[in-house]
Amino acid sequence: MKGRLGLAKISFLGLSVISAAAATPPLRFDRDTVGFANMTVFEYQNGIAHLRRGESAKQKRYTRRCFVLCRTTMQFKKFARFDPHAPPLDDGDLAKRIRQVTCRAAWRDPLPDEQRVVFPGYANLRQLSKARGFVLQRNIGYGWPTYWRLGNARTFFEPGTGYQERTHEKLSAVLNRGDLFVGFLTTLPHLRINHAVLFYAREAGPTGIDRYLVYDPNHPEGPRHLRWSQRERSFEYEKDWDFVGGRVRVYQIYGMPLQ
């Protein structure tokens, strides 16, 4: 009898975790992403980087935060909720609540509503970040530690297509269970791109091609597209003003400790 009760308890706890995760609705770009941009250190022309000069070089910009903004978006989706009908907090209390969200490991399971950190006065992260962006920027973390993440070593030791195939399989598994996937995009040893994006949905594509929607912190105006080619066994990212477009390698980050 005691054993059966134990099994029942374990089953109940398992169902509770699954229910909490399943209760989290899919990410909506216009509501659940940050409304300000991660600005680039360099100026770009047709995807080619150039040093900033003149007045552009003197402007104060929010830079080197692509990893930070992807992580923050993931954490708010999992651990925060919003109450637009209550009065907003002052800067001090808002900062404390932001840190309560971002101190939780991004790879942990989503919290049920009653355990989430509440942000009164705003309907979603997009609205909060547009209205109180300065407070958010000051409390979600610095950009420089991302250069020293242990997981970055994979870009040197796991450069092959086999690792990319396994990453594609992991990406599919993560999205299939309704979770989010932060990817580090790189072309090392070439310096065309070293950047982070958040994969949140898959679109229908031609046979042998998987197309993904991503939140790119450099482009808060709308989702970007990244695809996997089964024939080429590689990922490709779309062309834009800050990237020439083409093949990239993808490495998951914030999926587990030390990643």
C-alpha cells in the first residue's frame, strides 16, 4: 500500500510538472519579446562590418547584449506574468522583480501562474520594455561575461556537420515539447557573425528544409528566419543589414548548466 501511494505521489508530481509546462502558451513575437534593440558595436553595409566614425562613434548605445536579451526573453516567458489593471511599480521595486526573474536558471521548467513574478501596470514584456527599457537594461545583466562562457569552447572543438545534425535534432525536440531554444550563431574562424537568437517556432517548408522563426535582439521589429537543409546538413540564416546571409553553425546555450 505504501509503495502504491509513493508511485501515485510520483505520478501526480510528474503530471503537475507537465501541466505547468503545457499551460505556458506559445511565444508571441509582438507580446513576449523585448521592444528595444541590441545595438551593434560596428556599422554595417550589406552585412560587412566597419568601424563607426564621427557622431555615430560618440553615441551611447546598448551593445553586446544579444545573449542577455535572448536569456531574458526566455526567463520572462517561463517565470513572469503581467497584470495590466494594477498600478505600475516605481523603479526600485520594478528592478527587484526583474532580478527575481533573471536570477532563475533559464533551463528550468516554467512556473505555474501562482508562483510567477507579477509585473503590474503592463500587459506583456514588449509593453514593459518599451515603457521602462532603461530599468530593464540595468537589471538583466552585463554582456561581457558571455564571451567567457565555458560552452563557447564547442565552437572550436565541435565544428563538424555531425554536431550540427545533433543540434538540429535537439532543436526539434525542444520545440516539439513547447520549450524555447537559444542558439549561438557563428562562422568562426571567419568573423561574419557571432550572435545569439531565440528559436520559438517552426514553419512548413519544402521537403528536406526545416524553417524556423527566431527572435533576433538586433531586430525587435519582427521575427527573422533561419533554416536547416537536410541535404547540406547545415543551418542558414537570412541576409540582413548586419549579416551577409548564408551558412552558420548553431550551438545551444542556456539549455543546461555550463552550456
